[in-house]
Amino acid sequence: MSIKMIVTDLDGTLMGTDHLTISQRNREAFQKASEQGIKIVIASGRTLSIMGDVIKQLYKVDYAIVSNGAGIIDVSTKKEIYNNGLEYDTLKKLTGLIEKYGGGYEIYAEGESYMLEDSLNHFVNPELSDEFMRKLKKAIHPIQSVEELKNLQIEKINVLDVEEKEKEFLFLELKDFNDIEMTSSMPGNLEINGSGVHKGKALQALCEILGIKDTEVMAFGDGGNDVEMLRWAKRSYAMGNASYDAKEAARFVTKTNGEDGLAIEIEKIWAPKE
């Protein structure tokens, strides 16, 4: 089975446990694959501005599926070739509901990240390292009101800081929205996209544009927002540290991200057949 594309999630998959660096073995595996003409694709819940340091660590990245599939960027030209975001009216309703339960939110729009200034000043995430949080907060633009984003293409909302006792009630009300998708990429995280938006749909769209079949794609992931992508690709791998749903969706399970599970599988492309 020939491989024409490798697509990978970032946190918990390609990245090390620090959420910042890519191991030498993973970098070398991607470089060799790229030199053999295989398209390299990043598929992340992050927006483009927050994955810049990651892309710089790799020999070449051809495309980026951003914000859980809300957009696809041609990395060489920075041109968006696909968009499937949230309507502004839906954004307003969602942010109002999150605020009702005392939560904060981060909004992704047109490759950038935005947060109400007060929320940004108090933004913490115990799941992430201090160094990662410093870099993340520098990439987020402070705003005074959601109204400032009215003329932008909205990609995604990250829900932040909702107390445990309020989360159940918030989730129940969110389920009444028929035009959204909810996923999670790590503990304590909730991400909201438009209806039918996920990495799998964006990956399928990209492959149709490039004329690549699902049998010619290797896909790697570890979280709930990778499930549809892992189901679609015929050579999909959940990391050893992946969630139960991701492992159920993938065709195979490899080693953890800390054990370079991704490189282990990519190296098999050119390994001698026994």
C-alpha cells in the first residue's frame, strides 16, 4: 500500500510531553517522508498562529488543518483553501451562555486567537507547562468585546474556567444547539465548532482537492477531536497514550508520543519487507 500523505495531530501525538518540542526521531522520519514526495499535514485544534513554532521544527509542512477542521491552509502560501466556520450569531449565543455559567472563552478567527482581556489576564491551565502557557498567551489577542470579531470568519470556541458544579448544566444547554459540534483534546478542555466540522471532514476535502485516496493516508491522533480523522484514513494510528474513543476509531495502536510511536510507524514505509 503506497502512502502519499501523512497527517498528524500535535499535542499528545507529534509533540513531546512538554507540548512544545518534536523529538529528533520524529523530525527525521518526517524529513525522509517529505523527501520521498509524501505530503505532510498538521491537523490540530490549534489555529495557525499558535502552531508556527511547531511548523518551524519540521523539514517541511505542506498543509495545516486548523481549529479541528474549520479551515485548511496551504502553508507555503499561507492561503486558506477551505473554510467551514461558525456563524457570528451562533458565536454570540454561545459566548452569552458560557458567561451565564461563569466561564471564559478563547475564540479562533482567521488564523488568530482572541480572548476578552480580563480572561486573558487570569488565564491558567494546569495541564500545560509554564513555558507553553507563556508562549500561548503571547499569541492571543486581547479584546474588549466579541463585537470586535463581527466581520471575521470564526473558526472555533474554546471553553475555559467553568467550575465543575456548573459544567453539567452548561453541557445540557449546549446540547440544545443543533448547529455545533463539541469535542475535547485534553482533560478539562471543551472545544466548539460548527455543525459537521471535524478533522475527518477537512482531511477528506483536502484529499479530494489533491486526488489522494483514503487508502494512501497515514493518520495519527490521541484525542476525542481526532476520532473522525482516524476513522476516515485507512492507515490510522492511535497513540499508546490516546483516549479510549481514539483507540476504538483507529485501525492500529502504536507507542506513546513520549516513545516516538509516530516515527516508529512512519519508518515502516521504507523498512525492508521480511
